[in-house]
Amino acid sequence: MASARFETRRLTSDAMFGVCAACAAVIVTLLLLVSGYLVFIGAGAINLSFFTDVPTGDVAQPGGMRHAIEGTLILLALAAAIGVPLGVASGVYLSEYSHEWLFASPMRFIADVLTGVPSIVVGILGYELVVVPVSRWTSNSVSFSGYAGAAALAFIMIPIVARTTEEMLRLVPKTYREGSLALGASKAQTVLRVVLPSAFGSISTGIMLAIARVAGETAPLLFTALGSRLLTRDPSEPFPSLTLQIYTYATGPYPEQKNLAWAGILVLLAILFVVNLLIRVVASRHAATRMGKS
Amino acid sequence: MTTDASAISAAAPSPNASGGPARSLRRSFRFGDAMLGLVCRGSAAIIALMLGALVLVLLTSAMPAIKQFGLGFLVSSEWRVNELERPLKDAAGQVVMEDGEIVMETIKPAFGALPVIYGTAMSSLIALAIAVPLSFGAALFLVRVAPTLRIAGPLSFLIEFLAAIPSLAYGIWGLFVLAPFLQSHVGPAIKATLENVPGLRWMFYESVTIAGTVVERPIPITGRDMLCGSLVLAIMILPIVTSVSRDVLKAVPRTQIEGTLALGATWWQSCVAMLRYGRSGLFGAVMLGLARAAGETMAITMVIGNNNQINPSPFAPAQTMASLLANEFAEASEGLHQASLLYVALVLLVMSLLFNVIARRLVVGKASPAGH
Amino acid sequence: MPASMTHPHSHPQPGSDSRSDARPEARPEVAVRAPSALPRGGPASAYPIIDAIKRGETPTPRIHDSVRAEPVILAVNNFQLWYGQSKALHGITMPVAKGKVTALIGPSGCGKSTLLRSVNRLNDLIEGVRVEGSIDLNGNSVYARGVDVIDLRKRLGMVFQKPNPFPMSIFENVVYALRISGERNKKALADACEKALRQAALWDEVKDRLKASAMGLSGGQQQRLCIARAIVSEPEVLLLDEPCSALDPIATLRIEELIHEISSRYTVLIVTHNMQQAARVSDYTAFMYLGRLVEYGRTADLFQVPQLRETEDYVTGRFG
């Protein structure tokens, strides 16, 4: 009797083991299916002119996406220029001034909360906070601009960078800070010369991840940068971005443009994959040297 | 010691040096410290300002709609952007005629968020229902089995990378691969199987009123509908829910598992004990997935069909809060329409913040007990 | 959360509570005289001073006349320190002799590290620390209002339990104190670096790889590097907080030799839980117990003819 019950239990266990393995298999299959399609169709659609040409206006021969690639790079550079210093400085505050808990704890909470804001809402905020006021000042009809897009992307970056920086700084041994202070270094010298440099590798990894994250964002740019078919380098104009261009082409009616969208997605994925791989390699090497030496 | 003392004393100039050992210890203003404090506090304050600006801007811009509709906005299902003229009808449902002419009435634009709230809730819940069991199963596999097979590393990398794929990519896949497949194969197959099952007719037919009579007509299967939206959402949240669940389960102390095994528990029973131990963290993972699904914009906009109406059928096109914003915000003229969209944005913001805060509390509280 | 991170008692000496080196196996071989035939009562009255301390009293410490005869560089005066509600130091009064090595010994949690960290005000970093009384460095009060802590710390060197070289090159580690004081002259920095490394007996081992990372050095080398880093700006007092507790016996021996060598140039205040070490390296020794100073005198006297039974039994390992 008891052994029969045990037998049932064992069978259940084996069955559930199979179910778990199947779950993992299903997930991997699904995700490989998705990325496989993206890679293979994209690879068929890509060619050199994708990188070198700009849109022609002819739907049968739509040209390339050079303008969008450049636009995305410029947008990312602008967003990083705003977001990285602010994010790192806030991260330093959260970690090195955490004794000011009356201010620091709510700030940490707010940073956490901000990482969960839907990106479309960030886009709307960018519209209301940058596009609309600028339109009023310049009495333009609607001043969509690269600056507005970069601001929206920076909005997403700042809390991510701040929290990563904080976490990385907390991993810096306390003895470094004490050692530096005991030698008569001021707080600023301790932070800038010892604490930040020793976390430099991991913080830059976090920054790269944040940039990679916003590189794939579309929704925040819909109502800020708007997108453009022109090769422009002036961020005060409506600005092209890879993701916006892909979205426009993908939802449009022309098959040639859809092809370009596939190619664009592949390029975006390739960039993100390389960045992720690099980060992983660097991070694991970093962790290895740290472990080895401590 | 005295041989190159000059080099040393030159090398270590003290602001208060008075030569001998009996230097005084006067406090001096530290410009660097003051600057660092200023920059860091200022930057942190900017984070607070960001949240403040977000709430304030949405609130003030949505104010016309809030004033007009109040909380009724959340339960009203009307979404009429433009004024509508239609024949006036009397109590009996007859068109009112006057002097041989049909009397027209003007219906003002009206806005209600119920269809998009329904769409968001329904698509997210279906997505969770699909993704959560798969994720938990896979997380158990990753924690309990994969390490012994030496595939935990590659699997984890794969899942983490897939979590980093932008939603636009999922959207394109959904639009060009999944939706046509659903339209040509899955939809018809399901319809053929279930159409005549009693009680499931609502899945395939909708009732519409045409010229005063109620007509039942089949819902066209386009592939771009609630089903497709939910499936894409499910695939999108799989990586994040899996990787967070994996972290939660990893944090379950070994002694917990070994304790149950020592008592003669089977593999699965010890897994259940693990799931039970990490239940609040796992709930957090689910909430994180919910937040992700609810706020998701691009992919859902491309595949859900964008129809602002409530229809229980999974084959009917629908609309979520985020897709409504993506579709209509750019074209909305200033005024009530835009204010209503901002009201929707506000609801979306509050909702996802709520999910996120709950999730973070649960996950962070469990996964890292040190929890700074 | 950050406020509650600090656990008053465990903080100043992380990890040291679990050690028991100060127990019988650390018994000094040379400098300790045999247990004497001093009159001995029952167990309850054997240690009247310890008993009084355990009752919460602060008995007058036994400070030998030999200490008072020395020129004073560091004067601790009725110094008290609280971590939040709990009091860690009770009315410590002790002069530290200039140009000598003074050791602080006592069982774990007796406040010796806390006292050391009070000298350069490193305890300021801990939330909820409050002090009373005074510490004077060369006649300047350390805790007076308006004191610049940074300037104070520039005048003191400190070496910690675990070697804590910064993750930068050996050279940059050594000249750190000079760099933060604004020194840019390459020649001056190089000279100072060489001199400090020579004093720390590390020059020959690292002179060919000054640009290499300090993290690649062995534990003992790292600790000597930390000593070099601490003495590069010629501190008035060198504070050593159990500098050998994380090192193997051979590295420990080298550090002890080093302390002996630099004691001709610097005043050294060293915390140790190893009584052999105190006996080997120091000129003066202070025995502390539960935040009170118990006995303080010439090391040879304290280990061979202590005036208190408590001290005698502690240094012979019979108590503690």
C-alpha cells in the first residue's frame, strides 16, 4: 500500500521533471524561433546600400538607412551626454551619501520607480515638456526635434545608470574608503581617486547596458524626434532614428520597405548582441580578476 | 631621515603648515568636497524632479478630461473623437420626423477608457497565464537541472540576451510571421473545431445593430487580434519572468532543499518546497512581468489590431492603453481628445508604477537579504 | 536603512571577535615571568579590578611612573565614546610617548581598535558615534570645534587589519597621500616613493615593477606597501590596527622587523591581540579591558613585573 503510494509519488516527480524540461525547451525553441526568423529574413534583406544610402522617395527602390543609423548614433550620444553624468553623480550620491538617509532613501525609491515608467509615457512627457514649449517659443507649428528625443532617452537612462552605479560602488570595499580617508584625503578625493576608479569597469558595463537598452527604444521617440527621411545632423530638426524608420517601414504598405525593416532589425539586433556579449566577457573577466586577488 | 626632508616637506605641503610639529588643526573650506556634494545632491534632486515633472505634467495636461469625466472615465466605453450627427429617435425607437425631414441630433465627442483598460488587462492576463507556468518550469530546470548538465551558462546568456531584444523586433516578428500564421492556420483550425461547441459561439460571431435590427455576423479572422497580441506579449515577458524567477529560486538556501530530500521527498516535492519558500519573490517576478506587459507599446501596437471596442472574442481586434497612445497621440488635436489621451497615460503610469513597486519590494526583499 | 547599517559593537573590529590568538597558545615565551606566588583569594575576589569593571565601574588605571617620564606626543584625556546607546570607551586617560612604540592589548571587544580609530577620528564615519573628553596631538586638540579632520589625518598614518592597497599601481599607491596634497613634481614624487618603499623594506622587491598593479603583490607585500603609503608623508604618529592579523607567520615576522626599524623614526601606536607581538615590537604596553585602561607601563615591566594580578594573568594567558 505504502509502496504503491510511493510509486505514484515517484511517477509524479518524473512527470514533473519532464514538464520542467519541456518548459525550458519550449522557451528556448520559441525564442530561437523568433530570433531565427529575424536573423534569416533580415540577412536576406541586407546589403551594402543599406548602410550607405539614404531614402530615395521611390517606394520600389527605397534606398538605405544610413540616415537612420547615423541618427540613432547621434541620439544615443546626446542622450548619454545628458544621462551618464547625471546618472553617475546620482549613483555616487545614493552610495556615498547614503548616511543622509532622509534624502537618499526616497531618492533610491524614486529611481527604482522611474525605471518602471512605460516608455510611451516618457515619450508623451518629452512631447509636453520639450516639444510643446519649444514650439511656443519659436512659434513653430510643432517643433519635433532630436534634442527632445535625446532628452526622452536620457530620462530612461538616468535611473538605470544611477542604480547600477550605486550598486557597483557598494561593492567597493569599505577599507578602500577608510584607507584613503586615513591618509588625509578629502571625501571628494576619496570618491574621485579611489572609489570611482576601482569601480570603473563595472560602472562602464552598466552604462553600456543602459545605452543598449535605450538604443532599441521606439516609443519615447514617436512624439519627440518623430523621425525623418533626411540625412540630417541638426538635432533641432525632426530627427531620424533606426527604430522609428523600421517602425514606419514595417507598418507601411510597401514590400520593399518591409524588407528594409527586416534588415534594420537585424542590424539593431547585431549591435545589441555584440554589446551584450562584450559586456558579459568583460564582466566575467572583471569578476575573475577580483576573485583571484581578494 | 633628514637627508631629503626638503623633498618631502615640499611634497607634502599642508595648508596649515607652520613648520614644526605643533601645527594647528584649523578647519579649512574644502572646495572639492563642497563641489562634489553639490553635484551629487543636485543630480539626485534631478531624479526627484523627473518624477515630479512626470506626474505634474500628465496631471495638468489631463486636467480638462479629469474635470469633464471624473472617475467615470475609467468605466465608460465610449470613444468618439469627432462630433456625430444622427437621426433623433423617440422613446419607441422611431425616427422623429418633422415637416417631412428627419430631425438630427448632435452627439458630442466622448471619451472613456474602459475598452483600453479591458484590452490592457485582458492581453496582460492571457500573456501571464501562458508565460508564468512556462517560466517557472524553465526556472526550476535552470536551477535544479541545468547546472549538472553544464548548460546553465549558455541558457542564461540566451535568456538574458532575449530579454534585451527591443520590443520593436518582437513586433515585427509578430506582424510578419505570427499574425499571418494565426490567420491562415491557427484561427481557422480553432474555428473549425470549436465553432459548433455550444456556448463558444461568442468567440467567432459578434452581434451588431444594422438599421435597427440585430444581426449576427462572423468575426473576420485577421491574425491581428487579441490572441496575437497576447501571444506576442507572452513571448516578450518570458525572458524577464524566467530570469527573475531563476534568481529567486537560486536564493533559496541549499539547506531547504537538502532538508526536504533528507526527509525522503521526491525531486518534484523538493521543487514544490522551493517554490513555496520563494513564493513572494516569484510573485514579484509575476508582477514584474505584468508591469512589462501592461506598459509594452510597440509590439502590441503592431499586432493587436487597434480597435477601441470591447469584444470578448480572442479573434477580435482590440486596443491597449499603450497602443491607443501610440496610435492617436500624434494626431490628436489639442483639447479634450488630447487631454483624454493624457488621462489614459496617467492611468497607465499609475498602474505600472504600482506593479513595479510591489514587484521590487517582493523580489529585492527576498533575493538580497542585505537589501541596501 | 543606511543608518541602521552600523552595528555598534561589531563595527570597529570586524572579524576580530571570533579570533582567539590572545588565548594560551599565544603565550609569550621570553618576556614573561613565571606565574608568581602573589597572594590569591577565591575565584570571586581574584580580580577585583575586572570585577569592578564588570559591575560597570571605571577604576583608576595603574599607570607606571616610567610612562609619565617620557615626552608626550599624544595625550588622551578622560576620553569616552558611545556607539549610539552603548558606551565603548570609559574615561581613558593615557599619554603616548613620543618616538616610541606603544602597544594596546586586551581581549576582543576591549575597545583598543576603537581607541586607535578615535585618534584620527575615523570613528566619525560611523553613524551615531559620540565622544567626550579630549585627545591632543602635539598639544592640538583633535576633537575641538573647528578642527579640520582631513588636516588631522594628513598628520597621522594608519595601517589596517587587512591590507587595503588601492586598485592602482604600486607607485600611485605610495604617493597617494602626496598627490591628494597637490604634489605634481615627478622628481619629488619618485624620490618620496623610493624613500618610503626603502623604509618599508619593499624597495628591492618592487623597484622594477612600480607601474604594476598593487593588487598583484602578496599579502605581506601589500601590507608593507600600506605601511610605505602611510609613512610617505612623514606622519607624526603611525597607527597600526592589528597589521598582521591577516598575514601568515613569515610575513608577520617581516612586518614586525619593519615596525622595529621604523620605530627609530616614527611614533607608533599599535593594536594587537597577539601578546608575543606586543612584547617583541613595543616599548610601552597598555592593557585594556571592556573599554577601560587597566595597566600601562614599559613593555618589559608589564610583561615581567606587572603591578596588577589581572595584567599578569592576562599576559600569561591564564585569563582573558
